[in-house]
Amino acid sequence: MDQRVINLYDEYTHKPLTRQEFLRRLAMLTGSTAAALAILPMIEVNQAHAAITSPDDLFTERVKYAGVSGEMEAYVARPKEDKKYPTVLVIHENRGLNAHIEDVTRRAANAGYLAVAPNALAPLGGTPANEDEARTKFQQLKAEDNLQNFIKAFDYLGTRKDSNGKYGCVGFCWGGAMSNDLAVNVPSLKAAVAFYGRQAKAEDVAKIKSAVQLHYGALDERINAGIVAYEEALKKNNIKYELYIYEGANHAFHNDTAPTRYNEAAAKLAWQRTLDFWKKYLT
């Protein structure tokens, strides 16, 4: 796949670029409107490819907890045995809580964790099926209220009898940025993992109490521009961290519902590193 096409799709999904403008520019890259429409299924995220992890051997539920700007909702998965588990927050991309993130939540549960995936869009009525509508809703979120809604998830976790109080998190894209923000703002957090997410501000890094693990695709120039300053701040403040850059990988390389950007080798390696990281700091 032409890297220019992948970069255009990345711009479309992260900046205020209308679908009409995206298709116009895609047609220019591919040579015709017909070619652009033919290539669309190869580059767009398709939730039909999600849900590869069966919930049959897990306990799952949907819960609500109090947020600042309305009631929050979350998907929960853990092993069936009724006991206390190390607990991880799974944080979605800028599409809201969807089938793919629920699948990732079950993967974490299969690894022995109480995994909880909040939906940032719950106060705005939930996640629309149409991804353009979902991304538009993200622009309506108030940044500080949204951050507090995720911080309040840890208050909720403290009320659960199946949590042992050892907290970690993992986030992807928009959720990767939230993972970095939670590392700054939640002192009880022990292990924060961010996949290709915006980095925390250098001046805030001194507040981090958790260990941090960072995953980036080498071709993701937009997000990677912030790596150097973030790493310098992590070193300066003696924060325990791991940083991995995957050659040949794009933004969203872990998302197996994104056909052209999913990189199986990088995704599997990064996920195993995530599990190893949690095992080191949460068990």
C-alpha cells in the first residue's frame, strides 16, 4: 500500500478533514474516483474483523460509574474464578468503546487481569456506529472533564471486591495519550502502557509515579515527533520506562481491524511486552 494513502487516512481520522475532502484527495492519489472507492475497504477500519477472543471462559459485564459530566459506562472482563485480581484500564481510540477494544479487554482478562474499558463518549450518548460521527463527538468532549472521568474510574475500581488494588492501564492512539495523562495524574497507578499516543508535557513528567511503557510505529511521523522531548523528561526525572519503536510499522499497528496498518509481528511483540510489563509491576 502506498504510504501516502496510509498517511492521508491517518490525517482524515485525526484532523478535521471531511469525508468529501478525504475522498477527493484519495482519488488524486489513486488516479480516479473508481480506484479510490475500490481501495477504501483496504484502508478503513472494519469492526467485523474484531471479536476474535471468546468470552465463554470469562466473566464479563457492563457497568456504570459516576463521572463529572454524567454517568460513565464500561465493559468489564476477568477470569471466572471469584477472587481479587490485579486491575487494568483499557482505553480506546478516538472511535469510542467498540468491538475491537472489547476484544482487547478480553485478551487482558485471559492473561489474568480484571480489565475495565470505560467509554469516553458515554456522557454524550455512547458510541455511534458511524465512525465519522464518533470522531465528531470527540471534538465535543471537554478535556478536563474527560480526564476526570477516567481518573474517577480508579475510584470505581476501589469499590470492586474482585480488584486487589494494583492498577495499570493500556491505551491506543487517543487512549495512548490518556494513558500518559493518567500516569501524570493518578499516583496509585503502577504501570502505564501507551501505544502510539500523544506524550505527556515535559513539565508534567515529574509528577509520574508509575512505570511507563511506550510503543511507536517507525512510520508514524505525526506522533513520533514528540518522542525525544518525552524521553529526555523521563530520564531527567528518573522515571522507570521502556520505549520501543517498531520498524516498518504505522500508527495503529496493533489494531487488527485496520487492514493496511495492522502489523501482526509488531502487534504480537508489543502485546507480549505489555503483559510482561504488567507482570513485573502488578503481580
